[in-house]
Amino acid sequence: MRIAVVGTGLIGASLGLAWRACGHSVAGQDLDAAALEAAIAMGAFDEAVGFEEARRREALVLAVPLDAVCAMLLRLRDGAPNPALILDVASLQVPVLRAAGDLEGFVASHPMAGREGNGPAQADPAIFRGQPWIYQPGAAQEAALRLIGETGAHPVPLEAELHDRAVALTSHLPQLLAVALARAVARHAGEPGVAEVVGPGLHGALRLARAQWSMWGPLLAQQGARDAALLEELARELQSLAAALAAESQAELHAAFDEAKISVGDIFRRTK
Amino acid sequence: MRIAVVGTGLIGASLGLAWRACGHSVAGQDLDAAALEAAIAMGAFDEAVGFEEARRREALVLAVPLDAVCAMLLRLRDGAPNPALILDVASLQVPVLRAAGDLEGFVASHPMAGREGNGPAQADPAIFRGQPWIYQPGAAQEAALRLIGETGAHPVPLEAELHDRAVALTSHLPQLLAVALARAVARHAGEPGVAEVVGPGLHGALRLARAQWSMWGPLLAQQGARDAALLEELARELQSLAAALAAESQAELHAAFDEAKISVGDIFRRTK
């Protein structure tokens, strides 16, 4: 298949690597010439194309931040010929579907994949393997499912509003938490001894705090109230743990640890 | 060297694997017969020994929770002959030094190492590689440094009180945060769509929530007030992000993301 990917960052370049390994021809497009060049140099794309050229491929994949996806979808509705399949990988479905309107061949989707770092240098075709990839059923669904399956992800249909509500919990909350933790830790990072005792636990907890604002800004703008409510809830949870610590209530803390352990087991069992 | 490790959980068994690979003879001791047997079966130890037998080896390593370490140190002060080197790997230094008193040959220490899961089944000799391993200078320091170095960790001397204060930030805070997040997520885990969109971000954020209470209980009992203050501080940070989200203040959120990214870069650069 002749595919074009717009956006040659971590996700776009990882998709290029995965699909090229399956024998597809994959062209890349990016406003950031350095990112595009780096992605081609590392083998993620066969060649660079312009947006109008990308539009004449058999499949067009939009791997750019949400606001750019929406702008491109509006542009693709201008009446000029489009590919039989247009796929996006932004992380919210409702605003993308609103922008797409009745655009033919469009399938909104969201791969639950990522890794530390940004940009094509961090690209890895394995990040999709075994992960869910949410999609909105549509006219071009079959072609979309084939491309999704070829990355090793398993396609999961999920109604747009439910998806957007659920990612506030499973994606926005951990992201905002990592940002908050990074700021709290930063205030103490210069204290004596701190640099010496940074280990894998803190490293893992701060992994997401390196995320890019250009990707997150448009997502948070859509879900502000929902995300705020979850942060408030978590803040109350922290305060309740703090109260148990201050009161030296080992029984309460013990119960919290046991509950957490059971919950985590449940959450990940259910997603298998 | 003839080493005995008391405690054949994740850390104890990982140490056994690492030191046996360097040619040492390593015996294991654990009150949990199943854990001991599993650790020997996986090759972490040559053989099982009793505590009094362990005490007659050249080096005795206490890889048990803090309260058990303190109880063993008191017992080792009974006047019977002890090894030339006694090393602990509990995560706080002040209470351990207090329990050790003037016990000869004792070096308090703390490897900044860990991984998901518990017990010997998760043991991995590579978890120490490249990580700091804090120690308290003492009479048996040279032998301790040799053993620490052989795991691939780099030994770092750090005054006990400074160490204990710093780990509240770098270790207790991320741990308590993961517990709080697990409980908050658990309240919503049954909502439609949530199971479908659990991805690597949430997985990473909840990794620590599987930790064992038997290890953490004694640590939190020592540092309650200190840990509570940090949790309160983080709760305020979450509330401030929530307020920015609710007010749709993109500028404030943007600044928070940028600060977080820079902070994380600084924190990990400083620890290289």
C-alpha cells in the first residue's frame, strides 16, 4: 500500500518503521524540516512529500497534535480528491469527529502507545505491539483495521464519548500527576543528598513529565473540567494518606497499600 | 568470599545472583521456606542455612524489612562471634545505625534499585547496575565497597540524616503517590471504556503500587511527619493545576509543562 504519514515525531516515525517493515511504501510529511530529515535518515520513511502529494496516496495518516489534526480535516473537506482511507492518531475522538464532519474514508483512532522521549530519534516500531488501538467504526474501517493490525496493536472499537471520558482517567490524570510531581520535586532538588538518592522509582514516576506541551495543550483545552475534577479527587486522596501518616495510623496505611495492590492487579487483569 | 544473605526476596535473591556470578559462595536464609526454596531453585543461592550458621560466614547481608533488620542487629550484639562484614540494605539509615550501636564490622547501606514485582521470582542481578548504592563509612568499609562494586552499582557515601531526609522526597513520595493513584483509579475502573484505554502511561504510573506493605510499613512509621508534609505539598500542586484547568488558563498550564520538563532534565542530569 502507498501510505503517507503527516507528522514525523515519535508516533509518526514509529508507524513509518512498522509499516515499512510490512512492505508498504511510506512517505513522510512534516513542517519541521529537521524532524522530517531525521525520520527519513533513520529509515522511518521512503521519502518526503508535500501535503497535497500526501493526499494522493492510498492512505493518509495524521500523526500531529489534536489542533493540527482538526485543521487538516477541515482542509481535507475542500472537495479535492482524497485517499480511500484517512486515519488520525490524536488522543481524543469527539473533537476530531466534529472536525471531520462527513469526510469520506475517515476513521478516527487512538493507539494506546508511547515511550519516554519525543521526536523521531526515539521512534520504535515495537511500541504498538500488544497495545489497544481504539477506533471509530466508519466506511474505511477494513483498511484501517489491516494497518492497525500490522503494527502488532489490537484494534478496539469504542464509542467516542466513552473513549474521551475514559482517557481523562487513564491518560490525562497520570500525565498531570507527573507534571505536578516534577514541580514538587524540583523545589527540593537542590537540597543536600537529593541528587545522590535518585533511583528507578522516581525515574519511572517522572517519565511522563517530559511530554510535549504542543501535544498536550489542545487535549487539555478540550477536557479541562473533567481533568480538574479527577485532579481534585486525587488531591483529596493524598491528603487522606497524609493525615494517616501524621496520625501514625499504621492500620489505615496498611489498608491503603493492600487496596492499591489489589486494584492494580484488577486493572491490569481486566485489560489483558 | 563466603557470603550469607538473610532475606531471599527480590533484593536478596538479586544480590545472590549478582555475587554468585562473581564467583562468591552465597548461602540464603529466610523464614519463608517457599521463598527460600524458590530462590535456591532459580540459582540465587548455593544452599540454605540457619541464622546462626549465616553468622559464621565471612560476610552477612541483611536483606529484610527495616524492623527485621533492627531486630537482627540487636541480636548480633549478643557477644557471640560475628562476620568481619555485616551489611544491611534497608532503606533508612538513622534507625538502623541506632539499632546497630557499636556492633563491629557493620556498614549500613541502601541500594537505589528495584523493579516491578516482589519475591525471588522477579529477581534480576542487573537491577543494581549503574545505580547509586548509599553507604555509611565504617570499619568494614573496604569489604563493603568491594561487594557493592561487584553488583555494578556505584557506592556513594552519604550522611545518614541527609539520606533519610532525601529519600522521603525521591522514594517515599513516588511510592505514596502510586498508592493514592491506584485507589483513585480503582473507584472509576468499572466505568464503561476504562478497561479498553489502559495503556503504558498508566501502567508506568501504577508500577510502584504493587509494593509490599511488609517492607513499607516500618519505613513509613519512621518518617510519618516528613512524608505527610511532602504529600500535602503535592496535593496543593495538584489543586493548583486543577484550578488552571478549570479556568482554562492555557498559559499557566503551558508554564507548568515547560517547568516540569526542564526540572526532570535537571534532576536526571545532576544524578549522572
